[in-house]
Amino acid sequence: DEMIGWIDSLTPDRIPVRKLKLCDDASDASYMFKVDEIKHVDQAINNLCSRFNTVQVAIVHRHPKETAYSNLIIKTITATNYQQRIFSDMFNAIHWLK
């Protein structure tokens, strides 16, 4: 719910760009959702992508479980204007967004 609420809060009114680039330091994150709830994340991301021309997300993880969850999300995303990559450090995550 927290992740979906955050995704829903990203609107062109708050972020006046057409090409949204996000860097998320989730290195200390602990995902609490179930694998079968990933479809709700996909719906939220599709909704987000409908508000922008392109969406790029660089996410930093240190823990295997969260990395695996992010990989599952990447594989299930249906929005064609969405890209997400996982990194182990902020330097490379930021560099990819440039």
C-alpha cells in the first residue's frame, strides 16, 4: 500500500516534466507485500505511465529478497513507456538516468 500510494502521488501537477526520471535508494527497504500482489503494483505503474511520456526508475538494493521482488516487478510491467533497472550503488543508478 505504501509503494502504491507513493506511485499515485507522482503527478504532472507536482512534477512538471514529461520525461520522469526517478532514483530510489531502497537499500534499506523491506518489502512487505506478497508475490500475488504485484499485479496491483503493475496497475499503479500503468496509471503513472499514463501521466508521463516516459518513466525511468533506477532503484538501489542491497538485500536479495528486495532485489528479487524488483526483478519480478520489472518482468510483469506492461507499460511500454516504463524502464526500471536495479543497481547496488547510487553512483551507477544516477549515471544510468543521465
